Amino acid sequence: MNRVHTGVVIKSTGSRYRVKTPSGEILNCILKGRFRHLKIKTTNPVTVGDTVEIKKDAAGEFLISKIDKRHNYLVRKSSKLSKQYHLVAANIDQIMLVATLVKPKIVLGFIDRVMVSAEAYAIPVTLVINKFDLIEEKQLSKLANTVATYEGAGYNCVVTSTKTGEGVDEVKEMLSNKRTVLTGQSGVGKSTLINTLQPGLDIKTAEVSISNEKGRHTTTFAEMHRLDFGAEIIDTPGIRSFGIADFEREHLGHYFPEMRALMHQCKFNNCVHVNEPGCAVKAAVESGEIAATRYINYLEMYENENVEKEYK
């Protein structure tokens, strides 16, 4: 009888997978044919972070024969297939969402969509505002307002620079002994940040285009890296769009922590915080307790349920 291996998927290229066993062996695997016939909503049945079982077939090929139950996952609407979702990663402890004020410019709508998707599966998110060295003095107030907005909503924020070392030790401490998805738009410096945390990994990086301040994709497929200080980082491809998926829009307010904290004060139990009288959430927006930008993005998501939006 063939020996059954177990391991964790550390890289997925869509058709082939690299799986690391408990002994540290790396196996190149394919997916057993039966998975293609199951009614799976996602474009990728297996994702980085999955714990799987593997068997070797008669030809000597390693086949993924079973996927263990996930305790959580990050999912987004597929950019190619209108009715399917794409698994970003599974079985994760936290998300580090990397953004920049400049080169490229920060996009709050994108940030809020990622945060909503994380909240749906109770995955903690830290917002990392990178490239602090590029921020001019006149932009410091915008930085302070952005940090205040997200800390006010209940999220941890870290300001970093790989050029000066600003915030890098703090990020390192937060990553230690945890499995973290590192995500963000193209060009925000995710790969450079990982290389700074552990020089020697030599993950490919690229400059942001000066003409349009858009990043170029340097990570093609999600991949897990084990760092020397005990961290597991899942580096994801830089993305320009993030479609929230698989939720009912009347529940959307539950995925905004600052709204969730107040919704029990609304006059109506089924208040969706749009046009209802006696809405505690709208009152908090008017008083400045909830940031107007967050509420505007809430309304955009509410009106465009499960729609992917591209941010340029």
C-alpha cells in the first residue's frame, strides 16, 4: 500500500502545488481528478495554507487526495469568472494589508473591501502604511488622518520604511510565530518589506511606474515563506481589484467594527444604515465618531453587492 503523506501547501500555480511535509521535504503535486467534478464555487480548490493528504500514483506522481477542513480563509471575487470566487489563502492567523500614500496613491475603497472580507471570517487585519520616506511634510496630515480613521475603527496601524528602518522591528515582532497573509495593491512594496525582514530570500521586486504611479506585478502566484524568526508569510500577487464575495448585503454593517459597536442603538433591529430614521450609525457619521470615508465606502459596497471594483 502506498504511504500517505501529509503537508501544507506552500505554493500554488493553478495546476501544480508545492507541499511541505512535517519533516521539511518539499513535494511537487497535482490535484487528484475527482476534485474537478465536485461542485466547488472557487476557481482554485486548493490554496496556499491548506493542509492536505498526498498519495503517490503508479506513475510516481504525487496526488493531493484530501483537503483538510479549513478553520478560516480569505476569498475574493474572481476577476475572470463572474460567478466564482478565488481563494487567496487558508488557515491564517492574521492579514497585513500594505498600502502607501504615494507611489502608488492610497485607495481607501480597496482597503475597506479587504477588511470587510477579513472581518467575515474573523481574521485580524493590520494596516501597514509603507514608504514613509517618500511622504512630504505637507502630506503628514493626510497620514495622521488615515491612521486615525483605521485606529478609530479598531484596526492596528504601523507606518514603515524599508529605506530608513521605520516600523520594521514592530512589523517583525507582530509576524513572529504567526502565519500571515501579506497583501496589497501592486507596487506598495510587499516583496521589498519581506526582503528587509529577511535579507537572503531575494524575492523579486520592481519599481513603480513614474508616469502613472501603478505598480507592476512581481509576485505571480501566492507563496508561503518561512522566516528565521518563526514567521510564516504568505506573499500574494499585487492586485488592483478586490471583489467582496459570499455575503448578504444586509449583513454588511456587521463587518465594519465601528458600525457593529453601535448598531444595537438603532431604532429598528433590521436597520441597514442607509435611509432609516433613528439610525445610530448615521448619527455617528454626522458627529464624526465614524469616519465619513468609511461610511461612503460602506454605501458603495452596499449598492454594488458582490461586485468587483478595479482601483486605478
